[in-house]
Amino acid sequence: MSETKSMSDTVTLSVEDAVAVVLIDNPPVNALGLSVREGLVAAIEEIEGNTDIKAAIISAKGRTFPAGADIAEFDIGMREPWLPGVIDRIEACSKPMVAAIFGTALGGGLEVALGCHYRIAAASAKMGLPEVKLGLLPGAGGTQRLPRLVGAEAALQMMITGKPVKAALAEQMGLVDKVVADDALMAEAMAMAAAMMAKDGPLPRVSEKTEMVEKDRADAELFDRFKAEHGRLFRDVIAPDEILDSVKAAVNLPFREGMSVESANFNKLFTSDQSRALRHVFFAMRETSKVPGIGKDTPLIDVKSVGVIGAGTMGGGIAMNFANIGIPVTIVEVKQEALDRGLGVIRKNYENTARKGRLTDADVETRMGLLTGSLDMESLADVDLVIEAVFESMEIKEKVFSRLETICKPGAILASNTSFLDINHIATFTSRPEMVLGLHFFSPANVMPLLEVVRGDKSSDSVIATGMKLAGKIGKTPVLAGVCDGFIANRLMLPYMVASQEMLLAGTPMQVIDSAMRDYGFAMGPIALLDLIGLDVITFPGDMTLTGELVAMERRGQKLNGGFYDYDEKRRGTPAPAAHDVIEKVRRHRGIAGDVELTPEQVVAGLLYPVINEGAKILDEGIALRAGDIDVAAILGYNWPSYQGGPMCWADIHGLDKIVAGLEQMGIEPAAMLKKLAAEGGSFT
Ligand code: COA
């Protein structure tokens, strides 16, 4: 092999048996940042100019073939050479170019492979165009080359779902020419390059392929059919339509003209609010686990066994998370009956999953086998972590934690799943407050992806680091929260729920409120949400509340007799006459005329501005580390639509000055931080 030459800081080239091996080395995921693009251009020039080189392989060092454009570069402005041009040059190369794919070839990475003349993949590789998840489309020729290679329908499937395909399927689709064992990838790529340079005739350039698109052109219904079959993926978001439009261009126009359509559509999306929001969410989701002062050197506590106190809905769901990853759990209850019921519910949950084919019967038994019921807290003597999920009363927590104090081994982590009680106060019931923290799960705890890790004043760094790490292990995204009433997600959304009640009383019909929030992007509006979670679950302030009155009539929402809405057997709701009467009654009691009907836009402002205001306080008080953490908590805990970016990102896009003015008009004092940022022209995110 020739000596290895640097093409740039992140790209090297070496020559072996007349084959140039071009390796990208840009950890962690070999994103195609500026220096990679510059290196690829230099490599192509070397390959073209050096007569000793007859063919080339493009691959990477580290864990993966490039996983995409460098998303971090998007917001600071991308410099030339741009990726579409780099890929055109790879494709135009007069010598055979082979992509040797492993890991996750995503986005621009896959587009580089599509620019090569041959593609060979390791068996474990995955390939995808996930740009849609960032509100974008593949803008480096992906929308034009992929349909030419695999047909419009398969290309749309990949681009509009954003889901990667495994190597075996990629081979079946014609996306790659050959799949080989992982450890044989480079040797096989060398063999392929050698075979190709011995071959005469023109190189197979994807942009010149016509067979697939000609077939697609004959299928007049293709695009309408795809959209009809995948309607859900097009709802609310704008990128899928632009992808569809670009693929239409691939089918109907010459390659160059199609590239212009792709480029125009990409620019439209790139500058859209949705893409800005989704890019923010991408990084915010990855940032929540980073806690200043806690790093790789913070010692973690090994959690090999867990105790859960309380076998109710919460306790049961929490226990399942650990059984799912093979950690044994002891569940403690006071009464045998409650314990049996709790374990029965867990079994039923697992069996339901097995019925859907997502677990085998053996998995169900393995997991159930990891759960041990007990009526005696003494059985928690040896566990590494206890999570208390008992009734929300400080007296009961005191009883539990002062018992744990005497029972648990030194070094055990003592966690509370309280959703609003003071963790610092709870920690005083033990003589080891440094071992105490909050682990706040969202219901159903085995499903919801958010875990608020609540740091008490005395929680040790190790305990917090372990909590954050453990969240990832059980498949949750951790968000660190300080101690306050409601922590982040619940505290943030309480003003939303309160405002929805006031709005209803003031005269906006429930269906107008709910539909405005559905149009904003929530799966359901706040009134329907109350019916779903149960009217007896949230207590609103005031002596006569709508929910209180409905509960007094035994209307508890979907679970019992309907609530604000009446429900048919398919759970479709219509505004309930009984709720209408209750609204009238509360209006009379409180002297509200009920004649203020808001427009959908006013509903959104009326419900969300108070949330932003609360978010600003949460941030200012240091309850959340960053605005992005609040956004993640809202998205994962309350299904805030991610294409809106979460509350804080949405506020930035919407305009902080508008929000300050709106709050003042509503008679709500804007939070100091919100006012300051608005005045400075600053932003939360
Ligand atoms: N550009 C810039 N940074 C990227 C990146 C990209 N395309 N893809 C990943 N990263 C960063 C992440 O932010 C993270 O950084 P951090 O360690 O500082 O937090 C790091 O790479 C590792 O990513 P992570 O997602 O935590 O690792 P993973 O192993 O779970 O997943 C991927 C790896 C590649 C599957 C995943 O990161 C991914 O899907 N990336 C996006 C791919 C994409 O959308 N490409 C198209 C871009 S247009």
C-alpha cells in the first residue's frame, strides 16, 4: 500500500493495487462537514489526475459510513463546496467508484453512496434518508437518484417514513449491488473495484438510469395512490409534500431539471419554521442527558436490583421498565389483594404485547419471573435502588422513607416517584439525603418516554448521574429538574389546563377550544384530554370548578359516564348536555356572562402564552437547565407536537414581544426573563 495522504483534516487517501481507498474520519458519525467535503473534492482530483489509480473505494473509519450532512452546520451557514456538487463530481469520475457501506449510511451519507458507481454493504449496515424527520428532504440528489435506482414507490417509502432499511432488504430493492459479511467488507470492496476496472464500457451512473422511471411514468396513479395510502404521514407537516413533488420531477423530468426542482424544494423547507423546530428538537433530545459538573469521571452506582413500593398503575408500570431490561424487581404492597391485582395487570400488559407479536410467550414468562411480590418492606434490604410510588401524601412518604432508612443497605439509592411533593423534605426522613432523588415517571410508566430526574439540594452527583444513565437504559429520555411544585412538565402545563377552563366559562365552546389545539398539532385538545385522564385526577383552584361539579354528578370522563363530552361505543365524543348545564351553573355562581367566544388563533394564544410564561419562570429559577430541556419535557411528557419545537422554541419563532404584549392584554404579568429577552431581541433557545 502507498503511504496514506491527507486530503483534508478528515479525509485520507491511500493506494493499493491501483485502487484508491478514500477514508472519511470525522467522529462521532462521520457527518459530511466542510472539511469532509473539501477532502472528497481533493480525493477526486487525485483519483482523476493520478495515472497509477484505476478505481477507488469510498468508506470511513470509526463506527459508520457518514450518517448525514453535519446538522450543526445548518444553523451557522454552509460553505462551499456544497454536497450536491461534490456528489456530482464523484459520479462524473472516469474511474469506477465503489461505496463500502457499514454502520448507518444516512442522509447525505447515502447520497454519497448513490453518487458512486457501485455499492457494497456490510450485512449489519442500515441505509436511510431520514431528512423528513428534520423537516427537510434529501437535498444532495437523493430525491432524483434513489427513484432511478429503486423506483419511485420504494424511494418515497424510504424518504417519507424516514425509516432506514437493512442491508438485506437494500440488496433486494437494488439499492446496493452486494451484501457481504461485516469483517469482509474492505476485502470484498477491493475485489469489486478490481473487477470493475477490468471491465470495459461506460460506468453505471445512477443519474443516467431510465428503466425504473419509465416504468413509473406509465403508472399515472402512483403519486395519488401513495398519498392516499400514507395520508397520516402528510398530516400537519410540510416536508412530505415537497418530497413527493421532487420525486415526481425525478420521474417526469431529465435529471438536471429534476435537480433544480429538488434544490428549490429543499430551500423552501430549509428556511421553514418546521425544519428550524425539528432541528432544534434533534439536538435538544440529545442534550438533556448532559449535566454540567457531571461527566465521564463521575462514578456510577451499579444497579443490579430494584425495589418498587406500590403495585398500583404507577408502581406496576415502573417495575415493567426494569424487568424489560433483565433487572429483577421486588414489588412491595401492603395487602395481598393489591399485590395480586398489580402483578395481574402487569401480566395482562405483557400478554397484550405478546398478542401483537412484539414479545414471545417465553419473553412474557422471563419478565414475569424477574418480578417478586412481597408484603414486607424488609425484602428491600439488599436492592440497589428503591422507587417509592405510593399515595401522594407527605405523612405516608415519611413512613416509607423512615422505614427504608432502617432497612436498606448503605449505598442504596432511594427514589420517590412523587409528582409534586418536595424531594428535599422527603430526604430529611433519612440520614442519607445524598442518596435521595426524584424519579418522576409519566403515566403509563411503561410507555411514556420521559423521565424527570429530580435533584434535591443534597442529592450526590453519583446518584444523579446514575439516575440519568438508568433512564437511557430503560429507553427513556431523562430531563433533569430542580425541586418545585410539579417539576417541569406538569408545572408547565398546569396553566394550560387552567386557562382552558376559564376560556370555556368565558364563552368559547369546548369543540372550538379542542379543535384549535388539534390544528396546532396536539393529538387532542385540553378539554378532551381532561376527559381522557379523568376529571377526578386534576384539581383546579376555586370553590366551584367545572370538573368538581361534573365529578359530583359521577361524570369522571371517558372512564365513567363521560365528562365534558358524551362518548359513543367508538369513543367519539359529542359535547354533553350535562356539561352545558354545569357550565351555565358555574357561570351563574361566579357571575360570568359567558359571551366571549374566541377565534382559533386567540385560543392558541390564550392557552399557550401562559405556558411560555411558566416556562420562562422554570428556566429563570434554574428548575430546568436549558430551554431545550423544557421543550423535550413537553414533547415527551405531553405530546407537544415536535414540529412546533416545543413551547420555548415555538415562542422564539412566534415572537417573544408578541407574547409579552398578549400576556399583558390578558392581565397576566409577564415573567422577568421573558420580558428581558423580548426587550433585547433575544431568544430562549
Ligand atoms: N450532524 C451532526 N451531528 C450529528 C449528526 C449529524 N448528521 N448525527 C449525529 N450527530 C451527533 C449527535 O448530536 C451526537 O452528538 P453528542 O454525542 O455530542 O450528543 C452524536 O453525533 C451521536 O449521535 P447519537 O444520536 O447520540 O448516537 P446514536 O448512535 O444513537 O445514533 C445516528 C447515531 C447516526 C443513527 C443518529 O445520530 C442519527 O439518526 N443522526 C441523524 C442522521 C440524519 O438525520 N441525517 C440526515 C442529516 S440531513
